[in-house]
Amino acid sequence: MEKVCKFAKLDLFMVKPYLKKYMLLLFAVSIPVIITTKNIYMMSFIAMFYGVIMVSYPFALSEKNNIENFYGTLSLKKRNIVNGRYIFTLGTMIFFTILSYIIMIVGNVILRQGLEYSELLFVLVTGFFMSLILVSLQLPAYFKLGYTKGKIFTYVPFFVIAIGVPLLGSLMGESTEKFKAIAAYIENNPVMVSIFLILCGLLIFEISNIVSQRLYINRTA
């Protein structure tokens, strides 16, 4: 476990210079977007996008600087590398989720929309859940193919979302009563639904970890 944590810290050390830039960029983009659109909820998904991009940086930097050869000198097993990167990924997504919540609170105060913080928190949990799904689909591709080849496949989840959201909107229009019932249940049980989403996201994330370990251990090049 000690080696796993050290590897996660190594990933953090690699992306630290870029992290500050992304934080400033996130604030620079989010505040005008919130003020212009008056849509505070959008902040959760902007943060999700930034977090997902940040997760790819260790793969890109490792490949660019041929750092994987350095891992061998540290006596790191491939299992340690995968677990460490997944810990780094989870920490990154949690960090950007907290950051987006702070920005959403600030936006709520600026716009004086009077939204309940529990409501903002549920939107945040939804964004966190979606980000876990995205990285869970992307990481196995990176571990199997490397950054350059793998990034082509990592665009697929974004296309799925781009197609799926309008499709979901169409289905909601056709099945209004069913979706009203679902929305009412979520509104009446936000804590329970939030816990369910987090647990489902973490389960999928762990399954992705197991898949990545097998792919990376069997990777020949």
C-alpha cells in the first residue's frame, strides 16, 4: 500500500504545474459562464470535463518523457502502478468536485437565485458520478494502448453523452409521466439517490481498476 500511495504522489507531482493553470482557467471560464447563462448547475459538468482531462496528463507525460522505464528502477509492480494511478484519479475527481461546489456556491450568491445547497449538492453528486463513469471507460484504454493510441478511444464516451443527452430529452418528452415520477422520487429522496449514485460510481470505478490491471499486466508494448 505504501508503494501505491507513493506512486499516486508521483502522479500528483507530475501534474502539479498544470493543476494550478487548470484551477485558474476553471475559475476564469466558470464565472462568466454562470453570469451569462445564469445556469449554476453547468458548473458541475464544466469541472467534470476539466477533471477528466487532468486525469490523462500522467499518461501523456509518462509517454512523452519515457518515464515508464524509470518505474522499473523503483521496483514498482504493474499492479502498484495501476492502483496508484486510480487513487490519483479518484483524488483528482474529488478535488474538482469540491472546487466546482465552491464555485457553484459563489455563483448562487452572485446571482441571488436562492437555491438550496442540498439541491446544488445533488447536482454535484450527479456530475461526480458521470465523471467516474467517463474515467472508468477511459483508463483501461490508456493502460492497454498507451496515451497516443488510447486517446482515440477515450473520445467515445463524450460522443455517447453528446448523442445520449438529446435522445434522453426526446424520451422524456414521449414518457412524461414516467420521468415525472422519477423526478418526484429524486426530489423526495435526494440523500438516498446521491448515496446510490456514489456507490454505483465507485463500483464501476473498481471494476475498471480490475480490468486495467489485467490489461496492463498482459501488455507487451
